[in-house]
Amino acid sequence: MRITVLAGGIGGARFLRGLLAELAVRLPDENASSGTSAEVTVIGNTGDDLWIYGLRVCPDLDTVMYTLGDGISAERGWGREDETFRLKDELIAYGAQPQWFGLGDLDMATHILRTQALNSGYTLTSITQRLCERWQPGVTLIPMSDDRVETHVLVDDPDTGTRSAIHFQEWWVRHHAALPAHEFVQVGVETAQPAPGVLDALRNADVVLLPPSNPVVSVGTILGVPGIRQALRTTPAPVVGVSPIVGGAPVRGMADACLSAIGVETSAVAVARHYGPRRNREGGDGGGLLDGWLVDDVDAAGTAALSESGIATIARPLLMTDMAATQAIAAAALDLAETVRR
Ligand code: FO1
């Protein structure tokens, strides 16, 4: 059983934890570090990556790696548990910029090693594999691309009113996505190549899952890498997504600010329509990406219309409040994949 998942940061990582727990029940393998004989490949978003103090930071890859490796800060959802920020404080004491992004002392080791290896000519794919040897996430984690792709946000500068592009992290972390975004620009995406293994992981999958990650700046960025959308559209595997929107609001994060910037309503139905059906009801080309879609029980009213459009949609509780609830969401996604396969 080969499962391929397109993941952003916190939402994707938490869903993956539930998925591995469910697979350990369905397809147990006590000799595997993951606890399951299923092979899970995670294609991680790198559009959130930034260079800071000369270091390459990959928030989404690290969030998946630390979460599945039991090293994540449970409170923050990013960075390391039992973290200290002495180095950051020291940099601030020198007046170093930027001061709005907090790199922890333990986390810094990951960025130093990654940057050193990049400077020695290794690819991000091979470095990620090397870092995962320590964390044993139980999945094969690959970046969407080894090429630099950076999400920038077009905003009106709050001081001057001039329209300018700022890095996604500055918009998200410094401005809390409160500055209205006119556009997201994925710098470098047109010429980026999918990382080795990405297209094969989609073509050879038995199931492809879209976790409740941000549809614009996480999944959307991955889909922007040339070849990935097409591989998803043509894979023989069923493609099932989990809505990141529950009752008209993001499960976590600020996806609503991202959706409104691209003219998509913040609702579970609108996000499914944004991805679109792979096949229409008659079995013809639907032009989109989804075979199945999970919405929360509170959004059950929209399931019939979506199913009618070719996206088999069911309602289940989608809040990842604890491990049991998260595992149940993953179970529902796997079951739905089997239903649409038939
Ligand atoms: N998010 C914050 O809100 N503030 C931070 O200072 C911050 C630092 C940080 C450092 C490393 C890392 O891997 C993630 C970090 N994040 C921080 C989270 C992250 O930047 C965003 O939540 C995601 O990029 C959005 O998916």
C-alpha cells in the first residue's frame, strides 16, 4: 500500500500522525519504525522557506519531521519541544534584523547542518533524507522541488501605502496575515523541477491524500511546480482531500486571508470547487484534482451538491482535537478512497 500526501506545516503534520496511527492498525508491521507496512511518501511545501542570518530554514519540512519524530513543540506546533531562544536574544541585543522570526537554539542545529550541506552542493532532497535519519518520521519526506521557490505577498506598505512584495513569513508571522494580500507570487516556481521521486510517488501511489493544509500557500504552491498538477490529475490512484475549513473558518492558521486574496470563499464547499473534480458525473474529464472530499459535520449541507459535481463528499467530525479524533479522520479518508476507487 503506497500512500502519497501533499503537505504543508502544522495541519499536514498532525493529519500524518493520525494517518500513521491508523495504518499501524490496518497494516501493522512491528519491524517498521512507522509501525506499518504501508509506505507513506510526503511531498512537502518549500514555498514558505526563507534565508535568515545566512541559514536556510524550511518550516514545513521541519514541522513534518519534528512532529512525526516526536520532537515538535506541542504548544507552538512548530520548532522544538524544550526549546530556548538564547541565540535569538543575543542577535536582538546586537540589533540584528529581522527580529520577528524566532529561531530556537535546538532548531538552529537543523538549519546550520542543512545550510552547510547545501553550500557543499548537496540537494535539499538528500539533506532532508539525512536529517530524517535522526528523526525517523516513519514516512519518506521529500521537498516538492530542490529548486528555490519562495512565496511573496503583494501588499500595501502600512507606512508608505506603496504596493510592494514581502516574503510570505513576514506577512504571516510579523503581520499575522492582517495586511490585505493582493496577490501571492511563487518566485521561481515556473522554472522549478519537481524533486526526484515526486512525480513517481504520485504516479505509483495507491492513494493520494490532501490533508487539511492551506489550499493556497501550501497545497497550492506544491501544485504550482510544473508537472505536479498533471501527475495528480492523471494518477490511477484515488485522490481524496480533507477540508481545512470547518464552519466557514480555518481549522487553524489564517487560510481565510489567503483564500480571499485569490477570490475563493472561506467554506469547505468553495475549497473543494477550487480544487475541482477529476471526473464529472458522467466519468468524463472534470478538469480538477479531487475524487473525494471530507467535510466536517457542520458543513454536511454541502455534500449533495459536491457529490453531484463529481467529488464524492461525506461529512465527519474534522477537528483534530486529540489522537483518536485525528486517526478517525485519516480512517475516513482511507475509506472514502476505497469507495471512490470502486
Ligand atoms: N511562526 C511564528 O508565528 N513565529 C515564529 O517566530 C516562527 C518561527 C519559526 C521557526 C522555524 C520554523 O520551522 C517555523 C517557525 N514558525 C514561526 C512557524 C512557521 O513559519 C509558519 O507557521 C508556517 O510557515 C506557516 O505554515
